[in-house]
Amino acid sequence: MKNMELKAGDKLKIKGMVLDDADGFQIDLGCDKEDLALHFNPRFNDDLDGTVFVCNSKTAGCWGDEKRELNLTLQKGAEVKIVVTFSGHMFEVELPDEQEVHFPNREDMDLLNYLRIRGDFKLTSFKIC
């Protein structure tokens, strides 16, 4: 989705289902596909760590350093609600069972107008509030 407006203080609420045979999915927020403030990527079969959340940013098509955390909450075949809060300097991703992932706004983007959700996830609704 292009031309949306997510600014500091806003929340993005995403509901959907992780597919039964999921390898992973991603939620990207930024200016476009080459400039991402947040790349949130749950992986269920990661070669290094098994089931993890990978967060990253991308500037002019170049990835930054990955931040990895163990996935303690998302499961294949589960309906989930994910809330991304954008505070300006930080993203807070709220997951089921009160797990949270924090990731800095490395490029200090103040207005995010690009959202992409893809992979093994069936989106049922999303809302900016």
C-alpha cells in the first residue's frame, strides 16, 4: 500500500492468520521498497536460530544489521493480532501473549507512507489509529 500516513504516535493494528505451512512473512514500513524504517520478519524455519523474529532497516536498497529475537508467541495456523506503535524514534511491535519487540528508527523517518505485508500470512484487517 502506498500513500498512507503513519506518523509518530500512530499505531498500526494488523489481524490475520499465519498459514499452517508457514516459513515466514514480513511487514515492511517506510517510504518505498528500497527505503524501509522497519522490516519485521517472523521466520519459522530459520537456518541459524529456528523460530525467530528478524528486524532490520533498508536505506537506498542496502540492508542494515539484523536484530534477532526468539519467537515465543507466533505459531503456524494461529490467528494473530500484531500492533506496531511508531513513537518517532522507536517501533514497538506488540505480539500475542504480551511479547514485545523493539526496534529503533535508524533513519529518523518521520512519516511512513509505504506498507507491505507478504509471505505466509493471510491478512484479514488492518487499521491505523
